[in-house]
Amino acid sequence: MASLRSRIALALIKKKLPEIVAADPVAELEDGLHVAIVGSGSPLPDEKRGNPCVAVIAGGKVYVVDTGESSSETLNRMGIDAGRIELVLLTHFHSDHIGGLGSVNLQRWVADGTDSKMKVLGPPGVEKVVAGFNEAYELDCGYRTAHHGEDFVNPETGAMVAEEFPVPAEGETAVVLEDDGLVVTAFEVDHSPVAPVVGFRFDYKGRSAVISADTVYSENLVKAAKGTDLLIHDALSVELLMMVANASTEAGLTARGSILTDVTDYHATAPQAADAARAAGARALAITHIVPPLPLKGLEEVFLADAPERFDGPLWLAADGDLYSLPPEGGLKRSNLIRRR
Ligand SMILES: [Zn+2]
Ligand SMILES: [Zn+2]
């Protein structure tokens, strides 16, 4: 005999399930440009934040920028149907930005309503990365078609297609996508010694958002982000990361201590992200790719340091699930797609 608690749980889930399964928050969004933070963390394990991934939504279509590990799970938790993914754009090929690419493609492939190969746009190198994921998933695609049938999982569309674009020259930008009123522009940023790395600007119906990718303070970014409604910028706290690095070294974990120390020189700090937002004349700033993890709320102030004094507009530390909505008539609305559910 099932316990009272399990019978109540079963009754509740039966009642809620149709609503959960049919939920499509993207369909409910008003027209405009929407930016959803899927993963706001970094490669360092962080129970609150996934690896980097941003979903830009315009005209009911979803454009995914970077696919860190856990991207497809978090998109699912946010209620963003993988079948709505139009394509993926990659900023660079660090593992924390590509680890979830195979899974995002798989979820899109098996989603209702998709019957095309997923395109992956990126700078030189994208073909190698996509070919590698396609090869790694080839057996799995075969199993799924054999099991579920070609009507539901089309063997012709299981593999992704890479589309490479050249990196724009210093100080220049290049349009890499135009789709139903959405214009996506790429520009090079500075994450040296890693190259190529590009950021993206999205323009739709008079509103815009810029995604920095991984970079130190970059004049190229400032130029490309001129007057943007929302700048999404990476940031790292040297003070906090060096505490972790030193503790690692003292605990005898010399490789970890040394690697963490190296990381401090190729990301902006929060004050530098604020400087970039101010110099660009951005209207709002969301800081993401947060390094290191901030397990205590009080550490957020330490992480931001004097960033709020350096930038006049609204400034947020992004969280997984955050949605920034930019309607054509102006303004910015902020909500969270995970907490809303
Ligand atoms: Zn990187
Ligand atoms: Zn990164």
C-alpha cells in the first residue's frame, strides 16, 4: 500500500504534468529582443552557475551563443524548447564554451518540429570542433534512429553543419547573420594567448545587446558596443581567485594553484567591465562568466569591488535563468525563467 505522501505526490504530478509538458515561455514573450543567461559560471565547479551559454531570442527564434556543459539541461529548466533553436554561435573553442554542443544538438534533433541540420557559426576552428562532435555522436544518432524510427529522428539531420566566418580586422566589425530583422555582428576581443575569440552584437527592432565573450578590457568591444541597450560582459576577481590559487598551492595542489594563477590575466575584472560599459555608453550591464564561484552572498560585493561607482546604469551579477527583455518601445524588463516556473 503506497504511503499517503506518495499518493499525494502522484496526484499532484498528474494534475501539473500537462501544463509542464506544454509550457512554452518563448511563445509568451512579447516581440522584442530578449537575452537569457543560461550559464553564468566558468570552468570552475559552481553549484549555482553552469558553464557559459546565452540564448538570444528574437521573433520567436532562439540563437544560442556558446554551449558550455549543462547548457541543454538548463535550457530545459528554463522551459526553452530545443526545437526553437535556430542556430548556435561560438565565440571561441575553450572547453567551457563548447562542452555541451553535442547535447544541445541532440535535444534539438529529437524535438518536435525540427527538420534541418543545426548550423554552428564560428571563427576559424569551428569546422574541426563540429566535425569532432559529429563523429563522437555518430553511433548514438544511429541507435536513436533505429530505436525510434526515421519519422521521429531523421538520420539526415542528426549531424551539425559548421559555418566559418573570418575574424574581422582590428577595429572593424562584420555582419555574420541577418535573419528576419535580426542582425548579428562579430568583432574580435582580447583573450590572449587564446585566439581567435569574437564577441557578438545583436540588433533587432531598434534594440541591441552585446555579448563580450572572454576578454580583458577591449577597445574593439567598446567600439562595437557603442550605445547598446545591454552589455553582457565576462569578469573575474583577481583577489578572490588568488585566494583559491594560494590555498591550492599551500594544500600541495601545485598544478591547480599555477593554472588558476595563469587565468587571472585573460579576463576583465568587474570594474573593467564597468569601465567598458561606461566607455561604450551602454545603458545596462550584466556581468557573467563569474570566476571564481561566490558561495556566500557577501562575496558578491567583494567581486564587484568599485564597479557600481564606475558605471551609472543598472549593473547586475547575472544568474542562470535570468531574462533581460528589450521591447521595441524601449525600457528593460528583468525576470528569471527558472524561478518563474
Ligand atoms: Zn575562454
Ligand atoms: Zn570561458
